Amino acid sequence: MIGRWRRALALRQRLWQAAETDSMAQRGSIFTTPLGHRRLILTRHAKSAWDDPTLDDHDRPLNDRGRRSARALGDWLASRGYEPEEVLCSSSARTQETWAVIAGAPSRYGR
């Protein structure tokens, strides 16, 4: 029981810190990485479409919800000034499309 309480308290603290960070962003605070440090940003592809069961898994594009999520993530990263120097991205359609939307690049998938 105590372990569960401690985990709940730790989660609550992380949520408060995240809320404080968001309010700082709204006040115009600039998020920077200290000089000499590197920032690693890991993302996963957004929600993919399963409309066509004949498509190979590697060829599945994003669905509408996935595109909205990728746009939101791109906006969030941009609002904090996080612009990657290098991107390592799978060749699968959904990951390529996710990165294109995050980066604000026109998608070759026409969506």
C-alpha cells in the first residue's frame, strides 16, 4: 500500500512540474539546452490507418487522428525551440509521414 501511495505522489509531482513548464511556455519563457549538452528526442510514429488490409505493414500511412497528433507534436516541439540537428527515421510510410508533418514539410502522401 505504501508503494502505491509513493508512486501516486511521484506521478502527481511530475504532473505539477509539467503544468508549471507549460505555464512558463505560455509566458514566453525560452527552453534551451545548456551549451555543450545535447538533447535526445525520441518519438514514435503517429496512429496509422488500417483501412486497407491488403497493404503491407511497412506501407501503411497515417490516419486523420495520426496527422492531427503529429501536427500537435510539431507545434509543441517548435514552441520550445527544439529543432533537431539530425533525424534518424525508419523508411516505413507512417514514420516518414509522421516526420514530414512534425517538421512542417509537405507530405509526399498528399494528406
